[in-house]
Amino acid sequence: SLAQLKNTVATGNWTLHVRDSQALSNAGVLLGWGIAVGLSRDPAIAAVSFVPAITSTLSHKASGDFVVSDSGRVTQIEVVLNMYTTSTTVDVKLVHPDGTEVTLVSS
């Protein structure tokens, strides 16, 4: 769960991976994703981004990156996905800059 990222250093490259293990061609599209990270140095300031369309259908996998340049530790985190798919075999993982993987959706 995202709780395991609490109190980790937020700075660095975060990556979102979306994979459809049984997708046929054009089974879905990842339109974008967003991440909000609350930082310990000032909880009122969060690193926020909505990454626009990843130019890939979910025929197999797609990924996108987001860089947090502010220092501080994670106090809260929220991930928003904007995607369309008819598949029931979608897996979504968020990778912290230190390499920790958190599964958000697993089918």
C-alpha cells in the first residue's frame, strides 16, 4: 500500500507502470496520471503533477515518470489515473525513487 512510502525521502524520479497481461491491440489507453506528495518540511506544499497522455495503448504496457525536486519526507501521497480500458487484467505499480514498488491495482 502507499502507506509504506510514508516518511521516505520524496526527492527523485517516480515511475508509474501500467501493464495489461492479456490485452489485445488497442484494448485501452492511459490518458495521463497525477501524483501529489505531501512533504514533511512544509505539509501545506505538495509536489503535484498531472502527466499528459503517454503515447501508448495498453496493448501490453505503458509507463511514465515524474520528478520531485523538493526536499523533504513523504507525509501523504495520492495517485490519480486517467485511463480507458475494457480489460480486466490491468496491473498498476508506482515505483519510488529508491526502487520500492507499490502495487496500486492487481488483477
